[in-house]
Amino acid sequence: MMLSIIIPVYNVERYVEKCIRSCETQDVTDFELVVVNDGSTDNSLAIVEQVSKEFENITIITQKNQGLSAARNAGLQVARGEYVWFVDSDDWIEPNCLGRITKKLKDGLDILQLQYRNAYEDASLNSDGPYVLIDGIKSGKEVTIHGGLPAPAPFSIYKSGFLRKHGLKFKIGIYHEDSELKPKITYLAEKIASDTDVSYNYLQRTSGSITSKFRLKNGIDIIYVMNSLMDFVKQQRMDKPCAEAFYRQVGLCMNTLLFGYRQLSKSDQSSLHKALTQQKHLFQAMIKSKNLKYQLEGIAFKFSLKLGFFLHKMMR
């Protein structure tokens, strides 16, 4: 059973060699690395090409810059593995984790949920992320009802045929693409299980975090994500428990937007405020979420945007 590790690369000359070498420091050999250079303008491609001379299982694709989603989709299109793992090029994986992981995949899973570590350049600050442990093998609907899976795409391994069967791809041109896609992948999966040991090191770069660079586009794209999730609920004709779980995802996205709103300029706040006036259906979804915080916020926003912003500020 072959695994394809897809590594999108864009201007990560400080990190990419560590990422690739971590993927090659493994206890199995039947896997491939698909490195997608998304129009890097620094030395990233040169570094990848140099490192690739040492290993026979690396395929390099170069395309003009189109963003993370397009790079991941390009990698998926050429991946030969029965399973795919999207590994971000500033992160790295644990030595000798693939042997354990591939044994788990033999159960015919659609998704294997991994455990991760929040990693810092000062390793003394490292901390394991909250574990997501699934008891045995569960359906996607069961997992959805009980809280779903963490949004970041690299925290799971996916059966490539499952993704292709359902036409599951990352939305090109938006931020927060993982929040748009991961709940859908989870819901549609028939078999999900979890690994029990940390495999993924998730680099925390303050300069690249959502809280340090929230822009108007982030807010507009989150509105897109919430509407995409709502459309999916309708398309799937979900039963009430699953629909309520998606409404909670809408509430979570809305709160990400609300936190970011305060970082915007007055002009951008005005633009986002105007965009939200057209989203009363999202507030109604929050009211139906069976999450008290989101319900109260939804009621407040449905009555008045000003009241909704005030309530969120008081409840944070």
C-alpha cells in the first residue's frame, strides 16, 4: 500500500529542507513525495532540487503561483498512492512514524486522524495538541455529530480514491480553505479511525498566524466558507443532529471572523459590517446550533449587528 505525501512549497527556503528530510527519515520505503512548487521567488525550488538528488521517490511539479489550494489539488491530481497526506512545507513529521501509520491504513479507512504537536523554533515551548481519539472505527456522520475533526488538512491522512469519488478538492482563491473542506470530507467518510501517537509537528510562526494578519479578505472568505457549509447541509439533506453539528461549525467560523474584525481598519470594518447585513440566514443557523454561546450571539445578531458585536466582546 503506497502513501503519497504532498508538499506545497512557496517561499519557504528556511524550512523546506527540514520538511523533506523528515519525510525521508522513515521506517518504510513504499511511499512517494510530490513536491509542488507554487511559483516560489526565493531559493525554495533550488533547495528542493538539490535535496531530491539524494532520494529516488521525489516528484517535483512547478506551476505559477496560484495559492495553497491549487498546489494541493495539483499534487492530488498526480499522486499515485492509495492514501495522501498533505504536509505543509514549514512543518515536519516525526521520524519512523510511517510504519505505524501504514499499518493503521490497512483497515481500509477513508480518514486516519493524526495527533500533532504545536512546535516552536524554541523547542522548549513545544506542546502536544489536544488529542482526538476515536474509539475503533466510526462513520463520518458519527464523528461529525460528536464534534468533527480539527480543520487543518495535514492532521489527517485521506484515501485518495475517496476524495476523487466525491470530487473533494480545496477551494482555490480563498483563505480558510481547510475549514471549508474538512467538515465535508469528515461527513462523507464511511470509515474513520485515529492514530494514538504524535506524528505531525505544526510550526507556530507568529508572523504567519491568523491573529497577526487578519485582513478584510479573511472576513469575506469566512463568510464564503460559512455559506458553503450551509449549502452542503442542504445538498446532503442532513438529519437534524448532523445539521446542528454543521451549524456549530458556522458558529465557530463566525467567532473567528468576530475576533479578526477588531484588527481591521475602520474602513475595512465598515465593509465587513456591510457584508454581514446580508447574512441573516447564518445567524439563524447559529440559533439552531444547540451551542448556548452561538445561540445567544445568533439571536443578538439577528436583532442588531451592533448588539451582536457587543455581546461577542463581552462573552470572549
